[in-house]
Amino acid sequence: MKPKMNKSLYPLHGIVTVLNTPFSSAGTIDYNSLKKNVREALRAGVAGFLVPAMAAEVHTLTHQERLNLVQTVLEEVNQQVPVIAGAAESDMAKCKSLLKGYLDIGCREVLFQIPYQNEQQFKTDFYALAEIDVDMIMLQDWDPVGAGLPEALICDLFDTVPAFRCLKVETVMAGYKYSRLLLLTEGLLHVSGGWAVTQLIDGLERGVHAFMPTGMHWIYTEIYQRWVGGRKADAEALFHEILPVLAFSNQHLDASIHFFKRLLFLQGTYPSDHVRKSSIPIDAQHEKMADRLIRRVIDCENLLKTARQNR
């Protein structure tokens, strides 16, 4: 057993946006549009970026495309906020190669998404990846139908791996897990929420350090700023404005990808709403409803931009 580590809380608070990949109608990546999205998110006040992750259609991307995405974001951000590079691969050799590629282009903050079979397998894979010299490891705890990784496993890894600083919780009843992990690690493990953004206020009340949603940069950052600024009722009121959007978009992961890419397209940020591969059907009624909700988002964000300019 490795010795227990002394750690401080990783300094990342607020909205960390998970970037969609912009494709042309032919399916090639439009890196200039990605830069445009990054610039808008920075103007809105995001605390960081995660790329590529599930919202980026990561499993349709080649090794080189993933490196290109991260390098593009790193260059555009220019050290203003952290950029966390996603290393989602079931093949550990491919994952190691990807991590080394991220290091070569200057990214030292990474997210591990490791398939779970049993605790021994998970530890073996985690320790093997953690041998690569990075500054920060974020672990993705993804389980859309269950409680995710065992608490004891997470705590053991946190106590014994110096670079493991952050956990992204995306499980059933995520709120309970936020509270448990914050308690068990005495608040020193950085805990963020992702897919459970429909319970954003609950997460903030439980002391989650960051939320990692997709799109709607101005709305999410405004909710967070109101909350930490003591205007909790105003934060909750704005959150209620987008609940119909979240109820529609969060029906399925691919539904969310379709929705937020269409939002970025109609905002004029992305050249198309092209999705490389989808496991669900999207029909005319879906598009009609999505466009109605997207108009709601665009109107709300325009009001927020004007209000900030007038402060």
C-alpha cells in the first residue's frame, strides 16, 4: 500500500464547459468554429474546459483529432483557465498513448474514464495510467443506471495517488454521492457534477465545487455567480427558466448532443448541427420542439449579456 497523501483542495470553482465538436455538413472538424465557441465561453466567465468528452462524440474521433481538439483549445485559452483533456479509451495501451500525446502538446490536466469490471482491475488500470507524469487527474464516475464506483475505491485512490485531485460524478442519485465523497475526504477531493445538471441547485447546496455542462455558457455562469454572490433566490429563479430545456435535452445523451449542437448552429457559432453518429432517432417534432426551446435560450442569453454590459 502506498502512503497516504496530504492534499489541499484543487482550485477549480464554477462552470467548466464540456465542448461539443463542430463538424461541417461533410463531417470534418471545423477548428475555427471551435475557437469561436471557446472565446464566447471565456467572455461568459467559464472556469475551465473539458475536451474531448462524451459531449464531443469522443468515440467517433480519431487519435489525431483528439490531440488537435485539445491543442486548439489550449492555444485559444492561452492559460487563462484550466483545460482538461479527456482520455476515454477502453484499451489501456491506446489510453497511455493518448495521454503521452496530450503531454507533448503541453496539456498536464487530464480526465480518466476507465471501464469498471472489478476493484482490482480498476486499480491496476488506474495506477498504470497514473504513472504518466501529469499535474492533475480527474476521474469520471459515469454510471447512468447505477451508483457508479465504490466509495472506498475512490477514497483509496485519492489517498494514494498524488495527482488524483478531482472527481466528476455522473451517477444515479448523484447528490447523495457528492455529499458522501465530500464527507469521506473531508472536503479535499474536488467534486464536480455533469449529467446531473438538472439537479444543479441541489448540487450547489451540497457544496459541489464545479459543474460541467454543455453550452448555455452565459446562463450557467450567471446562475453560479448569483449563487456564490449570495443571490440564491435569483440563481434558482434563473435555473427554473431553463428547466424545460434540460427536461427536453437530457432525455438521452445523444439527444443532448443533438440539442446543444443545434443551439450552437442557430447561434451562428458552429457551421452545422451535424452529428457523426447517433443511437436515437430525431424526427421533425423533435426539431420543432428543440427550435422553440433554443429560441428561449438565445433570448435569455441576449438579455444576460446586455445586463452584464450595463453593470
